[in-house]
Amino acid sequence: MRVLLVEDDRMIGEAVQDALRDDSYAADWVRDGKLALRSLETHVYDAILLDLGLPGKDGLDVLRAVRQAGSLVPVLIITARDCIDDRILGLDAGADDYLLKPFHMSELKARMRAVIRRRGGQAAPVMSNGLITLDPATREASSGPHFSRLSSREFALLQALLIRPGAILSRAELEARIYGWNEEVESNAVEFLIHSLRKKLGTAAIKNVRGVGWMVSKAP
């Protein structure tokens, strides 16, 4: 799962980025609004964490530009602006949720899971294609008689596939959801992780489409 963090405060940015990476997210961090829009032009993100008081371009302007471009990416505003009018402006501009600073990292992660889940059309707290079940809160996965707690990279890969069951994701697309900027992509990392997931969840859990990529089946 790849997340864009837009936050100009260095201390908060570093803390949030570290927390996200510890929780299996590939987290890219920029510190002004113009850089945020450039990043969105060149990368695909599963969620945006957006501060409002940004240099270069205000967070609300960034949000409006994202929605005007037709993007449905989940946006969670994180800001110290506690005025009710600011909250209304953010939500009406297209934000999916609004979290006031200071906040606890566990609440931030829970709200992220919720907005990503809703955008994916799922109301339940667990992800499933009818064959595989994944709990993002615990990183526990099951398939038939198989049950296992996944490593951070295994979780990130399986989550990327379960968000779009039936869709084939290439190696590059999966790597983009596992690794953030400045993170070295390990040789054959995707193949290694899929092999590991099949050992834990059964050989039929993830299907290979030769020469194209990998997928999990849609619900039967």
C-alpha cells in the first residue's frame, strides 16, 4: 500500500513516515503543496495524508486539484485547524476524513484503514475475495484451513491484490506498492514474497498470469 504524506512540519513528518513504514506502508513524504501535485502526476497512491497549512500551495487547493482531476484516491486531512468551518470546507472539498493534531498514531492508522476500505467498496473491517481473508489491523490472513500472521512485505503485497480481486498486477505495480522512495527494491522480491504467501496460504491463493503478473480471484 503506497501513501503520500504531505506535511511541512519535519518532526511530525518524520514520525508519521516512520510509523507508516513500520505498519507495512510504502510512505512517500513531501513538504509543500506543489511537490504533492507533482508526485501525484508521476505516482499512483492508495491514500493521501494531507496537511492544510502548506507552503507553495495550500492543502485545500491541493485537495481541490486532486478531485477536479477526477481522482478517487482516499484523502485524510491531518491538521491543527480545529475551527468547524475549516472541517466543513475540507470535507466539502472532497476529503474522506479529518483528523486534528495532535493525534495518536494508532488512531491515524485506524482511520486510514477505514477510508481505504470504504473507497474499495468494503464495509467490513477485514478484506476478502471469498477465498482469502486478510485483517489489516493484525496482518493475519487465512485461506481454507491455512492461517498465518504475515510479515510487513507479505501483507503489503497481499493487500494490494485483495483491493482489486480479479485484476492482474505486474511486477512493477506490486513493487510500487511495497517500496517507497529511496527504498532499495530487492532482486526477485515479488517472486519471493508470492512463494512465501503460497506456502502460508496454499498454492492456489495467488495466481500467475504468465508474462503479465499476478492476481487473486474474484469472489465466487
